[in-house]
Amino acid sequence: MEIEKINTNNKIKSIERIKKIEKIFVVGKGIDSTKEDENNKRQKRQDTKEIFEMENGRKKHIKNLKENENSEKQKVANFKKQYQQRNEAYEKTIEDTIQMYHENEQQER
């Protein structure tokens, strides 16, 4: 009878130990999953930051391209304006030369 009682007590103690171990295991797993969740959150924040930086970089690149395009358009417009002014000056010089030639020709007659 006493042996059965000891065996029963040992079984109860064993069951209690197993329950404690299960609790520790569950708590430990909770800690691991919490760390994993934190790592996932950290990674998501890092990914979001990288996406944000890439988007800003893309916007800056597009802005620079537009500025360069506007700058090139301005250069072309300035060149056309200078070319037109130079042509007008040449035409004026040619007209003046022709007029002087005609005046000299008429004076000689």
C-alpha cells in the first residue's frame, strides 16, 4: 500500500514537473515568436525606409531630368535667337552694302 502511495506521489510530482516544463516551453516559444515578430517589424520598417528612399531618389531624378530638359530647351531658344539676330545683322550689312554700291554707281553716272 505504501509503495502504491509513493508511486502515486511520484506520478503526481512527475506530472507537475511535466506541466512546469510545458509552461516554460510555451513561455519560451512566446519569447522566440516575440523576437521573431520584432525582427519582422524591424525588417518591414527597413524595407519601408528603403522604398521611401528609392521613391525620393526617383522623384529627384525625374526632377533633374525635367530641369535638364528645360535647360536644353532654353539653350536651343537662346541659340535660335542669337542665330536670328546674327542673320538679321548680316542681311542688314548686305542691304547696306548693296545700297552703297547702287549709290556709288549712280554718282558715277
